Amino acid sequence: MNDLVLLVSSILLGFGPGMLLARAVGVRSVLVTIAAGPAVTIGLLGAIATLAGALHVAFTPATVGVVIVVVGLGGATSRYFRGRPFEIALAKPSFAALCSILMVVAGLALAVRTWLRGFRGLSTVAQEHDMITHQLLVAYIGRTGRAAPWQVQPVDLLTGGPVSTYPAGGHLGPALLAGAGADPSAALNAFTITYLAVGFVIGVCALSVVTARQLGCGALVSSLAGGVGAVIAPALYRPTFQLMHDGGVYPNAVTLALAPGLLAAFLAAPAERSRGAIAVVLGFACAGLVTTHPSAVATVAVSLVAWLCGDLLDRHGRRRLVRLLPVLLGAGAVAAIGILPLLLSSTSTIGGIAGFPPDTGATGFAQALGSTIGLSYGGYLDNGRLTGQAGLTALVLVGVFLVARARRGVGVVAAWATWSAIVFAMMLSPGIGPEASVTGLFYNALQRVWAHTALFVPTLAAIAVVLSSAAVVRVTRRHLPVALRTTILVPALVLAAAAALVAAPVSSGARTNTISVAERYGEPEFRRFDTHDAAAIDFLRSRVAPGQRVMNSANDGSTLLYVQAGIPVVNTTSLGTGSVPWSIPLLASFRDYPERADIRSMLRELDVAWVYVDDAPPGIGAGGSPYGWVSDPGPFTVPPGLEDLDVTQLPGLTKQFQSGPVSVYRLSLDSLP
């Protein structure tokens, strides 16, 4: 029941404020309001966090609640005086509409169920490396109310500085739940489902509807396309499941999951009467995605430009482009204002990001082509790219053929083909060639770039199902009335096709995705945090005095001291940081404190009274250690400064607790000679 309440709260908080803002400024399109809702919410929360930081006000549920109420009241008042009160038009649902709703509900249920079964409960702690940062950020914002771009991510959790700017848009929602009393890890898991399951399925549904409209399909057939897209979305391993499985890349996964909804909102904008209102809303949405992960600029820009270039091939598309240009300019201006605080605070550069070496070697032509077009799994789940989803791949290719044959609405094929070309070129020669200007924005990481082709897979597959069903029904035109064909037979055939998909490829894909989630949460392949860490946290919970810090290595479960108990630790990044003078020296040489006065001085300055050591943490690559201080080419586990503390019998250091490989020591520098 607690998980259910938390999940419902996260969905309401994830969608509600953005939808309210859209309606308040005058957006009438239900599709735009819902599809862009999560991204708009992130943009709105980011604006509130920035304003709160500038006014020295805490970013709390109360602060956000006041702003949201003001937005709602302002919108209602404005609409009242303009003679446009809030209204919901309820029409008698048709059979096709009921089929569409049933498919969307099925897709949402399957997506949410996949994540919940993999989590084994929302309170389960993530084991992947990057989730160390994300859990700490949620806990820090929730505990302190400091969420402006220049306030996160602090190196020292106790003083809040110095700050190494980290885009925290995707952490603001979970932090509000944590600030309201929820466990930070559970709050982050709830929003993971909200963004990566609910947000992705809704976005794919909206993009499929818009694509069908551009192909000239009527409202009923377009809604059916949206339903089929929603059913197929939970089966895909990319973009969401792979990024969370192969590193816990939460922010990038969020931007990719919400991108289809934002693209659908842009493409539906020409039909909106109030161009200014929709430009404001889409500007907030763009700012929300960029402040979640700056690579969203490339994700949205490349996809949208490629789509619009495809639209130029038919006169309907050219007309849409002319009507869309003012919206693009207005949204760009609003988004620029929204991301300006992050840009001014940022300590990173595009050159530094693009300078990362490729994370994979060159691939042969045949394998690169097959991996790009096909839906092979790849990554740590399928190192040899030996397994995939042949049935869905065939549907995608059928969809590409049918759209190209229609000679209109080619934008979806152009966007898919553009990203496929980028991925194919990257597999052939990673980090080299013209595509490197795009792949560099994603740290030259193949999995991050490869995920983009999957954004359009459910839509192309849905178009294949809907157009094929309509073609089959047209054969019966001499035997059945037109009304019966349109309103009954097409929806029934599409629903049957969707049921067949769920029975085979979708269910199979969902089972694989459940396994991938469980390998990092419910049944992890490796453990960074376990019951031994939980016992150590309980031991220290009432023993660490105010102002004291715990010496640690962030590569183990010690960072949960702050996440779960608010106890500040010395290190918040697994390989330390060069932005403070004490992080790397203590990781490298803590055990030398009896002989080194500089180490003792650092420990006294930080008021380190406890030391937390896990002798069996998972290994990580240390190639990116600051200043190359880790010289061992093997996997990094325990830092040299914390190795063999029991063997050396250091003066002033006494073991107070042990559970499995986890030990807690009391440090008393005053007892030294």
C-alpha cells in the first residue's frame, strides 16, 4: 500500500504541474497537454528551484505547492475574464475509442508491472554505479531544500560547497517526495517508473497519433495507432532499460523517455490556435529536458530537424512547417531563459564532454548494419549482440515501407533513418567522421547514441499494424457497409493484432526487461549495498555527533549513510574529486595518518570521528580517476588508504562494529602521541 501511494503521488506530481501550466496559459490540445506534461513539469520545477535559490528560500513541497496554486488560480482567472472557463468535453465513446483506451491502459500496466517486478519493492536500493550520485542528489535536495543550479552537486554534504554543477532536473520531483517524508531511494524509484514507464508509453502513444494524422488517417484510425504504439513500447530494451542496466544513467534515460512526447507536442503545435501559449509551454518542456541532461539538445534538435526535412517532401508538411516556425522561435527563446542559470553555473564544457574516448571498438559492416536496423539487445545483457526481437524488427521495416509508399508523413522515417545512419557510422568508426559532432555530445558512448533509433520503433510498428489492418478491411468493401468497416471491423482487427503482439513479442520483451531491472535492483548480479551496510547505518545512526563526518569510499554502500540517515560522508564520488584538497589524499593515504601531519590536519579539519570500510565492494574501471591518481589498471575496489586497516593496527583507530565485510572504526586523533 505504501508503494502504491508513493507511485500514484509520483505520477500526479510528475504530470500534474506541467498539465496545469499548459491549461493555465491557454493550450487547448489535450494531446499536447498530456504528452509534454512531464517535461513541462520538470521545467516548471527548475524555474521554482532557481527562483527559490536566488531568494534564499528552501525548495520544499510547501514552496512548490504555493507556486502551483498561484499558477492554477492565475490561469483560471485569466480564462474566466476571457470567457473561456476550464471545460472538459465528454463525448460518447466509440468502439474504436474504447479499443484505443484499452490498448493504452494495457501498455501502461505492462510497463509499470515490468519495473515493479524488477524492483521487488520501491524501497530497493539501486546497485549500479551512477545511482550513487542520483540517490545522493535526491537526498541532499530533499534534506536541505537547496536545488538551484549553483547549489548542486556539493562536494561536502555538510557545508554545501564547493559545488560541481550537475543538471538535476530529473531529481527535483523525487526530492519533493523525499522532502515530504518518503525514503529518497523509494522516491527515486517511483519517479523512475513515472518517467521511464508512464512517460515513455504516453509519449510514444502521442507520437504515433500525430504520425497517423500526418499520413492522412482519420481521428479513429489515428487513435488506434496510438494504442498500438503504447502496447509495443514496454517491449523495447532501449532507450530506458539498457541505460539503467548498463550504468544507471538515469538523467539520460529520462530525457530519452520523454523525448517522444515532446516531439509529438511540437508536431501537433501547428493545429493549435494560440501559438504564443504553446510556445511558452514547449519552451518550459525543452528547458526541463536540457536541465535533466544537456544532451537533450541534440536528441530533440536532430530528431525534429530530420522529421521536418522529411515533411518537406509533401505540400501538407510544408504548410505545417510554415505554421510551426513561430512556435519554434518562441519556444527556443523561453527555453534559453530557462537553461541560462545552468549554463552560467556549469563547470563542464562541450569540449570536455566530446573529448571522452569511444567506449567501444569498430564493428564489421554486416554486424553494424544488423545491429542498427535490428533490435538486438547488446550491452552487458547481451555482449555479443546475439539475441534480439525479430518480429518487431519486421514490423518496423513494414512500417517504413508503407510510409514511404504513401509519399506523405515521411517525417518519422526521416528521423529514424537519420539516427540509424549516425549509429551505423559510429559502429563502423567510433569517434571518427562527421557523426562524431553528434556522438561526442553523448560522451561517445554507443549505448546512449544507439538508444535514439528506438524512439521511433513503436510508432513505425504501430503504423504498420494500423495501415495493414485498414488494407485488409478495404478488401471487404463490396460486402460490408462503409460505416461497419470503419467503426467496427478496423478497430476489431487492430485490437486483435495488438493482442497477438502482447501474447508473443511484447510479453517476451517485457520478461527480458524485467530480468534486466532485477539484475540491478531486486536480484542484483553484484551488491554495492546490502544488509551488512544497513546494519552499519543503524549502528552509526545515533553515534555520529553533529558536525562530524564519516571517512569512506563512495564505491561501496557508505553513501547510504547520508541517503537514509542524513549522516555526512567525506567522499561522494567513487574515485574522489580534485575540486577539494582532501578527497584524493585521504583515499590514497588515510592509513598513513600516524606519520603524516598533512593527513591528520585534513582529518581534524573535517572532524572525522568514524571510518566506514567495505572489504568487498564491486569493481569499477578507474581510467577516469582525477589526475590519474589510481595507477592500478585492474578494477578499482577498496582505495589504498582504507586497505588492511585491521592488519596494520593503527594507533587511535579501534573497530566498533562489523557485519560481514563491512567494518566501522572509531577514530581518535587526540590519543596519538
